[in-house]
Amino acid sequence: MSAPGFSFSQPQLREIAADILKYARKGGASACETDVSEGFGQSVAVRKGEVDTIEYNRDKGVGVSVYLGQQRGHASTSDFSKAALKATVDAALSIARFTAPDPCAGLADKALMATDCPDLDLFHPWDISVEGGLDLARECEAAAFAVSPLISNSEGANVSIQQSHFVSANSLGFMGGYASSRHGLSCSVIAGEGERMQREYWYDSRRDAAELTSAADVGRIAGERALARLGAKKIRTCQVPVIFEAQLALSLIGNFVQAVSGGSLYRKSSFLLDSLGQPVFSPVVSISERPHLKKAFGTCYFDGDGVATQDREVVIDGVLQGYFLSTYSARKLGMQTTANAGGSHNLRVSAGTDDLAGLIRKMDKGLLVTELLGQGVNYVNGDYSRGAAGFWVEKGKIKHAVEEITIAGNLRDMFRNIVAIGNDALPRGAKHCGSILIEQMKIAGR
């Protein structure tokens, strides 16, 4: 039985996947894997109380990878008819015949495939009408304007709904899939007038809309953050401690994941090459991977290769315990897959006892970063340089807002010089990390 809103049921998606495997076998494929998916969503936005956009999306697709020994071919289609599915398999087989053999190509070992299919509570349909979504967005934006008369303009408030389901299968007998949902609420406003204007935003995103931060609170926080940035100034060039606010600290964890992922490692394009068993962070940092947390965004019981996921410790007291490897990248490195085809699954970074205010007091004097600009990260050598904005701190208190600066360092040094991690992690993503205090970074200002 299909869930409300879906055009296909899970059994129908499984039947399509089984047909693809059958076509591939008849076509001479030695192995085959496929993903069949369907999704739909709705997004509404208001600006200054008026309807700005109303959008709907609905899509479906099939991806097929076939193997002729160690020659791989891939093709995809959005047509679920039997003729189109067969033509897609034929196209993948044709590509495989002209592809050079790759000794690392092929399905994962059968013994590693997921067999259990637990209910991880990932699907929570949100039955909200367009009118209801618009009302919620208006409430959110109004709360931002109510913060202060200095909130002078708005880039809008948005309410979004996304629901999808899929089935993955391969010729080793693996077949699994499930439905999931993602709902969100956001607001972006402008404070000040003329040349002294500052923009800020806030948002929340959850599997279950009932757990979203209230529209009034999302709007209020957006308004307060915009107001706090008024009077921002450029500071002198200096070298001081830096705090990355929780939502930006996640980008540092993302930099780490990129550096110790299989693709970067076997291409030798990572500053953390051959770092397994070595200290890559300061001893205050431990990172765990928890793929089976209910309702979480990074939750799954198998990865993109069909390999069963499991809890593990990635970093213990600063020492790297494991990489992020798919079946293919593991073979390239002569290692075992870590069930990370498609990325990491629910990373949890150990938290200290301080909230953000406590970290600011501990820093005493330095920079609190609340916005990052640009993409200045060199993964080959770890050099890090990004535009930033935030707040200058003196004597453990915020003194004034800061803008038009650049922060710079090297990720290897930054990771090892983490002094503390806050307990203020946000619950809205697949990575959880509180604000991060780094002992020292270069600040380029005036």
C-alpha cells in the first residue's frame, strides 16, 4: 500500500527493481545493482506578508549499474514502463562493453549486505495545505518584524515539505528500502537602513513537523540575529582565539570528513593521508558514528552499496580510528568498506560542559564567527582561508559586531588546537557538534 501522495507503493518499487535485475541477467550482465525512487514536495514563501512563491515538485527515477566482469556501465531513466526499463538496462550494458576493466569495480561482498530492515521512524507526512503553510510563514516573518522597528525589510519566510521513498537492490539477493520525510521552516530579514544594513536568517528542519521549532521562535531568532549585527565594524589584523558558532562548526567537521573519505585518500589529495591511528584532533575531540538513531537525517540501515551500517568510533581522544570508505574506495586502498558509500551517517562530536556563553567567557578575548563566506579550503595541504563576520569579544563579553574580515589557518593545526567544544549542538542535521573554540587563528582586517 502506498503512503498518501505517492504514485507507487513500496511493493511496486520492489517489482520494478526485480524486473531490472532480471533484464540485466538476461542481457548477460555478471552483476547488477539498481535504485528506484519517487519523491514529491511543496514549498511556500511569503515576503512582507504577501505570497511570494508557491512551488510543487514531483519526480521519480531509476538508476542501473551493470557489470560485465570488471567492466561497469551506468544508465538512468525517469520512465517506469517495462520497455523503458529494458532500454535503460540495454544502454548500461552497451556502455559497459566499451569501458576499460577496473580491478576494483563490482558489488560488495554478499556477507556484508544488510539483512535486517528495522523501522527507523524516518517517515512523518505533514498534512498541511498551501493556505496553512502560508499562514505559518506569515507568523514566522511577523515575529521577526516584531523584534524591533529596526527590522526594516525581509527576504521572506519559507515553509517546505519533502517526502520520498526508494528501493535499492542487487543481483546478490539484497533488496531494501523505506520512506522518509524532511520538513523545514526558515526566515531571513534585514535590519537597519541605508548603508548600515545587515541581513540574518534562522531555520529549522526535522523529519517530523511536530518537532519543528515554532514559527514564532524561528522568526524571533532571525530578527534578533539581524539586530545584533548592526554597527558591525572591521577590526585590525591580529592573531587571536576564534569560536566557530555551532552551525558553522559543522563545516569544520565536514572538512574533516572530506579529508578522510576514500575518494580523497586513494587520489592522494588529502592533507590527512596515512593518518589512521594518528592524533588528528586535540584530545578533547571524540567523534562517533550512529547510523541507527531514530528520526535522524543521517539514519540508514544500509549504505549506497547495500552494506549494513553499524555504530563505530571514528575519533577517540583526538586519534583517528577509521576512514569513510565505500566498497570501491576500500578496494582502491586495500582496505575493508566502512559502509559509507554515499557519505557519513549521524556523526556525533563529544561535547564539553560549556554552552556558547561559557565558551565566550573561556576565550576571554577573540572572535566569535557567525558567518563564513567563500570556499577557501585546500584539501591537499589543509590551508584554510575564508571571509567571515561575527562578534569581537573582550573580557568574556561580546563588545561589537564584526564584518569584512578574513580568517586563515591550516586545518591540521586548527583541528589539533581545539580548546573546547560547546554543548549547544543544533538538532537539525546529520552532524551534531557544538560551538568550537580554537586556540588561535589569523584575522586579516584593516
